[in-house]
Amino acid sequence: MSKVKRLLDGDIDEAEIASDPILASLAERIFGLNIEPITPTKSSHEPEVPHVEVIYCSNFT
């Protein structure tokens, strides 16, 4: 089944529409929906580790 047919039948989810600029444009024109494109974000599963620089000094007085 084509994406356009699935869009017209209401058998397509917002994420799939948002990932396809043509479908998003069609949805806006046909149904008046404004679906923003999906922007990649940093995974929340990766812990953020701060950058630490260690400087050793052998002349400690």
C-alpha cells in the first residue's frame, strides 16, 4: 500500500509523516495538520561524562 493511500486512510502515524517532508506537506494541505520534522537528539541512555584534564606537577613545593 502506498504511503499516500495510508495517509488518506488514516493508517499512518505522526512519526512516519514527520520523517517524510512530502507526506508532511500533503498532510498539512489536505488535513490542515502542521507536523514538524523530527530532529535527531542525543540519546538519553548515554551518560554525560564531563571532560576532566589532569595536570601532574613534579615540582610541588
